[in-house]
Amino acid sequence: MLGLKEKLSYGLGAVGKDMVYMLSASYILYYFQDILGVSAAAMGVILLAARVFDAFNDPIMGVVVAKTKTRWGKFRPWLLIGTLTNAVVLFLMFAAPPRLDAAGLVAYAAVTYILWGVTYTMMDIPYWSMIPAFTSGGKEREGLTTLARSCAGVGSAIISIATMIVVPLLGKMFGSTAPADLIHRYPSSQWAELNGFKFFTLGVSVLFVIFTLVMCLTIKEKSSVDMKTAKISEMFRALLQNDQAMCVVLTIVVINIALYITSNLVIYFFKYDLGGTSWNDSYALFNMVGGGTQILAMMILYPFLRNLLKLNNIKIFYVSISMSIIGYIALFAMATLGVNNVVPFLIPGVLVMASAGVNNVIITVFLANTVDYGDLKNGRRDESVIFSMQTFVVKLASGVSAFIASIALSVLKLKQYTDGAAGFANIDFSIGVSAASKMGLRMVMTVVPVIVLLGGLVIFKKHFILTDAKIEEINSELKARKSV
């Protein structure tokens, strides 16, 4: 059985890798489009194309890992290689040469983002695939998977909380005045953000490497363990032959598209709609409360609903989605009614992020249940294939949501108002932004996610049948089959 040290170190690895993932997913569009001035439409194409590329890259990496044989096992070498290269590429991605012209910045964004996706896959595939290499199966394996998913949510929340608190501080520390030949392109507000993101990313990259090293030194891998490679054909077969897996995968896509649309656009809402000279402080407070809520929802709210209120997982899921929808509606209503103080906006933020935290746990449980269902229905446990799909569909959701956000920004024509910019956060960027643009931003950020969630809820309610009673029935039949 795994000891506490091994469990904590594996969870620490998840914290590090999802810090990196959330930094890229939430801020790459803002960094290149709003700070560096890259076309929003171009960024949308880049972000979506990279995710399509992952559809082929992920299975190939699975084959490479499966065929690896070293004295240190097949997983840990790729974890280290992938982490080191991804950390370097992440830093380069947020340290774009400011002297590049528009075409050069588009090319730089495309190359670094695609390389980031490739190197992230190099460590993400072996991270999840190595669970059988140091667990004995059953409840131990399911418990570790749930712990890792929860820790991944913590990593995401840390980035949500820290980024726009630390970036301004680092921007001021390392200078907000551009070189003389660049002042006309980068007023002090933008130059400070460029410096802030560069050095913040450096810190995140270093932590990422340290966390992975601790994990690899702590976990004792069984180098002889077999790894089932998830080929594209197997993914489609597993989905087509397992209707419950298909339902959960579609649900994951829907939930994450809704959440990532908002996470990509909420910074623009605070900057260009809510506005004010202290917009950054308001945004940081909003993210700090929301990120903290996400962590508490995983650690406290889900166990409270499950263990104390005795709700089954399907009811918890409905409660969670309802919280998110109510949060979006409240956010839209407050913005439309002219609320200009950040404090009331914390209420819908808490609802949306509490929902995200609960969903991080419950979706993993649903996926695990579809493995048992597939075993009974098809006589085959597609555990590695189904769980490998979760990584891909989350990436796909981030690409689709970034594309939607990019198109919205392009149509709404939101960009930095730089006239007279003299500091990081002493400008009201909402000046000059039309009422129509502000309303459009609110609708894409809130109404579109609600429509997406409602569509996903209809699919889930119509097709998902794995109630607690049904799972008990499946497990009983599987035990009876094995005993024969």
C-alpha cells in the first residue's frame, strides 16, 4: 500500500503541472493579444490548431512511453524530460522578444505554443499512465487518481489567485520604462506587464521542475509494468462501444468550454468594462476569492454534500451545474445594472468556482464508473484509454474556448487604451470603450457559457444512467463473473 509520503509527492506533481497548464490556458491569449498586440483572430487560430495537433500527438507520445525501457522505468525519464523542456518553453513563451514586428510575433506565438503543447504532453501522458506502476489497483488506484485530480485543481487555483497579484509587483520591481526605441510601442503599463509575466513565469517554471523532481525521487516505479497504449482508433472504439464514457467525455468538454471562455475573458471584463484605475486590484481580489473557493469546494464542499447530506453523485452534479448557471446569470445582471464595486461580483465568482471545484472531483468519479460499465458491457476494461481521453478533451475544450474568446475580442475590438499611460495600474482602460462592446463582452463571458452548460445538462440527463444503485449492481455482477 502507498504511504503518505508517496501520495503527497504524487499530488505535488499534479499541483506543479496544473500551475503550468492554467498559466498557459488563462493568460496566453491576454499576453499576446492585449499586451503585445497580436491579432485576436490570429491567436484564436493558433490556439485551436495546437489542440487539433494534440489529437495526433497525444497517442504518439503514448506509444513512445509504452516502448521505453530504462533502469529507471518507462515513466520517470519522460516525466523529467518533459518537465524540463516544458518549463523552458513556457518561460520562452511568456518572454517574447518585444522588438519583433506583427508577423514575427504571430510566428513566435505559434511556434512556442505548439512546442509547449508537445512538451507538456511528454510529461502529462506518463504522469497519468504511471499510476498502475506504483499502485495495486482497486480502491487504492481510484483514491490516488481522485487525489491527483484534486491536487491538479489546487494548482489551477494557485495560478488564479497569484498571477495578477504577483505580476504587477514584479513589473514594478523590474521596471516599467521601455528602452527609448520601444517607448512608442510599449507605454509603461504594457512594459511593466511584459516584465511581470516574464519573471512570474520563471518562478512558476522553477517550482514545476522542483515538484516533479521531488515526485520522481519519492515514487518507486515498477519498471516492468505494462502500459496499454491509447491509439486514436481505440479512443473512438472505447467511446462508440461505451455510451456512458461518451456521455461523460462530452460533459467534460462542455463544462470546460464554459469555464475557460469565462477565464479567458474575465480579465478583459475587469479591465475594459468594470474599469477604474484600480482594475487590477479588483481582478486580483476576484481571482483570489474564486481560487480559494475552488480549493475549499474540492476539500470541503464535495465531502459535505456527499457524506453529510448523503446526496448521490448525480444530484451533486446537478447542484454544481445549477450553482454555476446562477453565478453566470448574477454576474451578467450585476454588470448590466451598472454595479461598479468588485465586492458584489465576488458572490457569482464564488458560485462559479465552487462549481468548478466540485466538478474536478465528480467527473473523475464518473469516468472511473464508466470503466466498470464498459467491463460489464464489453468484457474489456478501457481504463487507460478512457483516462487518457480526459487529458485530450480538456485540451480540446481550452482550444475551442480560446478560439471563441479570440473571435469575440476581434469583433468587439478591445485593446489597450495607452494615451498618457504612466504606470501599471493608474489608468482607466474602460474610457473610450463603447457600450455595445461592453455588452457584447458580458454576453460572451456569461450568456454563452450558460447556453453551453444547459446543452451539456440536457445531454447528461438524457444519457447518463450510472446511479449509485446501478454501480453497485455492476460491481456485484463483475464479482460474480470473476468468481465463476
